[in-house]
Amino acid sequence: MFDHLLTEEQRRVRDEAREFVKATPRELILDMDAERVRFPREWRREAARRGLLGVRHCVRWGGRGLDWVTASAVSEEIGTLSYELACVFGVGADLVCDAILRHGTDAQKERYVAPLLKGEIFAAECLTEPRGGSDFFGATTRAEDRGDHFLLNGQKRFIVGAEGADYFLVYARTDSRPDAPPHQSITCFIVDRGPGVETTYLYGLMGCRGGGTGRLVFRDVNVPKENVVGDINGAYAVFNTMMIPERLGTAAMTLGPARAALDIATHYSSRRKAFGQVINRFQGVSFQIAESATLLDASRAIVYTTSRAVDDGVETDRIRRLISETKKFVTESCQRVVHNAMQVVGGIGYTTVLPLERIYRDVRLASIWTGTNEVMATIVAHEWYREAARALAARRDRDYGADAAEARAEDEIVYE
């Protein structure tokens, strides 16, 4: 668990999250997966009562003023319980609150952040549209300036908390000029659930059920000017801020279900016998457990390293690369861990006798949402080449290509 990397306070808060996980009734997890519970309102209230929502946010608005390393440790613990509970846990308290705290007014923080962190109200983030997922700047939801308010029309889908949230963080196009730069045409709004805000469809999901994930339609919704987050046409700055909790938070919470799956497979393979001996004596089994333990440790290491980089204020471009690397590596590694657990356990893992089948379904979302892993790879490549170009221009690195016996045979290296 890398306790040696955590301070005493970080371990204490992590252990508080563990106690909360232990206290959560299994019936809630089962009812959410069966969609008998559409949104776990009481569970989030209990998380707030225990002071676990938004632990890295400032004390003034209801947080605990801690850091990203602590928040990541807490997210992992919540993830062991249920991936969807981890989604619900993070979307409002981390994503939405982060945007308002960093870019909003004190009045917005008082009205929307403080009560959320107390568990009195809930929030959802609205990015994805029916015609665009990863194409954030292709948003077609529009908000027309009507003087003292905006008139909002459009729709968003795959919204965790579409059913259950009391307000929404919505990105909408506010500059309709055809030649307007896309990154200077979108505004971020706080939209209260009310007239014109309708949840029109709840999705039948492969996994991650019970979070009220659905489609929201906005029809002539009056949004007061004071509900603009940041600047008009300035949502790009908010979006960049949100990518940290979205993607780093996803990586941290994905550790949880992978850890649970590995735990189940370890205990099962330590007791199950075949061919006259316990199956963990077979390399075909033990090597899969070894690979899983290695991947999980490596994933936790990169989560903590990137969390520390964010806490230390590493330059934005490098943070963007580190977070994208982390999200891609961790989600794919943890999916492999769950896959291995299913293989080790075998047929009984494919039934509802064990929770592996639910974990397997749930964790498949990890490499899709908050930006697909293909998008993450694109960002990593882009930022890596930019860093390399800067390093070359500054001549900071050794010319490793010159360390060859025939390095001066320049005619043999053809670039064009």
C-alpha cells in the first residue's frame, strides 16, 4: 500500500476512508448494480458527514485543506467498494467543486460548494454531447446573451448524476460567429435543476450502474449572469483546470477495483485445489498474480508521483503529459489486473457468486470516460515532442546519437 510514501496525516485520512468503505452496506452496491437505486444520495451524505468529500479543498468552503496525494489515497479506497460509487464520489466533490473554487466567485462558492461538501446538495458535470465526446470544442449546446441572463438550449449525454444532481456545470457555445476561434467561443455555467432542465433518458449501461447516468435536455433555460464560471467565452481555462481532477482522479479510483479483484483472486487461488495441489503452486496461476501485483504497484506509484507533481506546481505542459500518461497506464494496467483475476478464478468468476463479473464490467469504463486513452496517447506524444524540441534547442541533453563507433558516417543516416 506504499505507506512509506504517506505522511501520518495522509495515512490517517486514508484509514478514515477505509472505515467508511467497511461501513457501507453490500445491499447498496447490489441495488445500484440492479438499478433498484438510481442515485446514492444517502451514501454521499454519509461521506460528507465523515468529512471525506473534497478533502483537498480549502477549509473555508468545507474541505480539509489537504493535498492530491491524500485525495488519491482516498479515491483508491472508495474504488475498492464500487467503481460507480467512486464515480459519484468524485464527480461533484472533486470535478465540479474544483472548477468553481478555482474560477468562480465567493457567492458561487457559498451557494454551491459549501452545501455540496456538507452533503446537502449534489452536482454533475456536463461535457459530452450526442454528436461529440472527445471533441469538446465541437459543442453545439448554445447560450444566447439576453442582457441580465443567458438563454440555454441543447443537450448533454452520459451525465453521471443526470438523475440525482441538484445543479450542473454546463459548457455551452456563446460566440456563434462562424470564424470565432473554438477555444474562445465557449462559456461555463452553473445551471440549477428547474424549469427547462429535463432528464429525458437514463442509459442501460454495461456496468457502473446506479449513478443516474442519463441525457439532459435544456430548453430555453434562464441562466443568470452571476452563474457564469470564469469569463464569458473563457471556458477553455476552466476545462484545462478540470482535466486534472477528471483524469488523475480517474486513475486513482481505478486502483480500487483492481485491488479488490486481485485480493479475491489471491485468496481464491490460495485455497482452490486442482490436480492434487493448491492452484497457486502452478506457474500459470502464480505468474498472473505476480504480473497483477506488479502492475498494481506500478500504477499506484505513477498516481502518487503525478499527484505530488500537481501538489508541487510543476509546469502546466508537463503536468498535462504526466496526467495523460497516468490515466492511460493505470486504466489499462488495472483492466489487465481484473482480466487476470477472472482467468485465475475461472468459471465461478463469470457468475454472480463472486463480484468479479461486476468489477470486470465496471472497470471497462475507465479507459473510455474523461477522455479516451487514444486521446491520452495523442496528448502524451504532442507534449513529449514539444519537451524534446525545447531540450534540443537549449542543448541540455547529451547527444546520445553520437555514442556509436561510426557516428560520423552522416551520409548513412538519411532523413529525406
